[in-house]
Amino acid sequence: MDTIERTPFQKQREILINDIALGIEQVINNMAVLNKNLESVVAIGREFENVASLWKNFNNAIITSASDNDLKEDNNNTGSGRNYLF
């Protein structure tokens, strides 16, 4: 048994140390929850990679097709003798 009486400073110090320990434990738990949520977000993002790639390829094909059509129209218009003012 303690024969020495703790001073008010020591009592307050012990209370604060316990509060800090509880706070750190809560921070660790919250960080674990945050990590789990971030992992879920990354997993969902990975699921959309294939869809995004497909849309990107589709967009590139449309742009290429539109550019080819514009070039064909420009070649047809320059040979017609018409002058266009833009």
C-alpha cells in the first residue's frame, strides 16, 4: 500500500495522462475507420477504370472520325471554286 499521500499535482497529472491515453486511443480508432473508408473509395475507383478506358477510347474514335470528315470536307470545298469568309 502507498504510505505516501499523492499531491494534488500528481493527482491532476494522472488524470491528464489518462485523458491523453483515451484521446490517443480514440484517434487510433478513428484513423482505422478512415483507412477502411479510403480503401473502399480506392476499390470503387478501380471498378470504374475499365468503364473510363472504354469511354476514352470511344471519345478518341469520335474525335478522329470527326477530324477525318472535316479534312474530307475541306478538300471538297477548296476544289469547288467557292470562297468562304469566316
